[in-house]
Amino acid sequence: MSKLIKATNLKRVYGSGEVETVALKDASLEIEKGEFVSIMGPSGSGKSTLLHILGMLDRQTEGTYEFDGKTIDEYDETQLANLRNESLGFVFQTFNLLPRTTVLENVQLPLIYSDVKESEWSDMAVKAIKAVNLEHRLEHETGQLSGGERQRVAIARALVNDPDVIFADEPTGNLDTKAGIDLMSIITDLNKEGKTIVIVTHEEEIAAYSRRMIKLRDGLIEEDKKISK
Ligand SMILES: Nc1ncnc2c1ncn2[C@@H]1O[C@H](COP(=O)(O)OP(=O)(O)O)[C@@H](O)[C@H]1O
Ligand SMILES: [Mg+2]
């Protein structure tokens, strides 16, 4: 395996002066291509902050972040946008789906901002929707779906650009046990196909699907261990 991510002494401070919050104090980690990593820790420990930096949705205040052999500062804004559009997929707990819009249209959304030709959008979206077993819901409005189905739409949308890495922030947070298991088996399959997965969760049962667990506490990495299968 080769190195995908190298983060060294990441610190993230929000605000300044009296309202300053140090969300991440000093985090260093490396992730190889093809890994399946879970980030655990109590609420407020810095999980989302770390995930957002790794996903290039946010920048660290201090420290260095290398992705695919280059520090983030070496990528210009266009290159970063291309990287996000072409290589990374994001899944958030709140889905961010358009409720009055069909599954197909929701999943196509990221392609509108990409270089992909419009004539290919539909095929790519259908392929992603099939990967999460929702092809029977293509023309349904997402507002009519169950929580588990909506979360699968969110996964399909993250997959539509065929990313190398998927970042997910508590994707099972609002799901019942059965829907959570279904979602994790989809994510596990994606990892088996070679995608690198980084998932934030506070549930042990969910972390158990991953192959490595990083535990945060108060903005520091408290534990980083392989999970034996
Ligand atoms: N945009 C922000 N502005 C100010 N403080 C923030 C912001 N985002 C997160 N924080 C604070 O940083 C700390 C870590 O937050 P977060 O990374 O969201 O934790 P977790 O995802 O583990 O619950 C918390 O104290 C939180 O209140
Ligand atoms: Mg969070």
C-alpha cells in the first residue's frame, strides 16, 4: 500500500481571544491507500474538525497536511476544487439532500460542478444508486424515503464521481440498528473494491466494521490501533 495522507501536528483553533476554542490540539496520523479507518471519541473531542481538515473542507491553524505526496499549500484553489470533485466523496449526518427532488437528481448534483459531460450524468448516477441498492427508488422524491434510504442516497451522491476516498461523518447517527448495519455493509463493500474510507462515529459497533480505530479525546489522539478480524 502507498501513503495517501500524512498529517503532522494538526491544530485547529476556532475564534480568537475570549471565545477561542481549540478544537484540535495536536494530531498526527498517516493513512495508506485502501485503508478503512474509524475516528471515535466523545462529543466535542474534535472528530468532525479532523475529518473536515482531512477532507479539505477546512484548513488547520497549525501543522502540515500532505495528500498524495503534496502539502495542501502546494495545491492551488483550482487543483483543490478538482481534487474534491474528482477524488473525494463526502457523507454527512444531515444528508443535505433536496427533499422535493428525486433520488436521481439528488445523486447527479455533484456532477453539475464537475467536468463530466451532461450526457453521462444519468448513467453515472444510476450506477451509484445501484451500488446502494436503491434502483427501485430512482424517481422518488427523497422527502418520501425512510431515514436509512435517505442515508443511502447520500452515499450514492458521494460515490457518483467514483472517488478514491470517502469521508463520512456519523453516517449511521440517525439510523435504526438494521439500517445502520445495511449501510455499513455497503461501506465495507466499497472498501473491498479499493476505496479508502474514513468514517467518524461514536458507536463501537460501527467502528468494529473498520480495520483501524483512532480515538480522540479533547483534541488529541488518545489511541490508534488496528482492529483484528
Ligand atoms: N465552527 C466552529 N466555531 C467554533 N467552535 C467550533 C466550531 N466547530 C466546532 N467547534 C468546537 O470545537 C470542538 C470540537 O468540535 P467537533 O470537531 O465538532 O467535535 P465532535 O465532532 O467530536 O463532536 C467543540 O468544542 C466545538 O464546540
Ligand atoms: Mg461531529
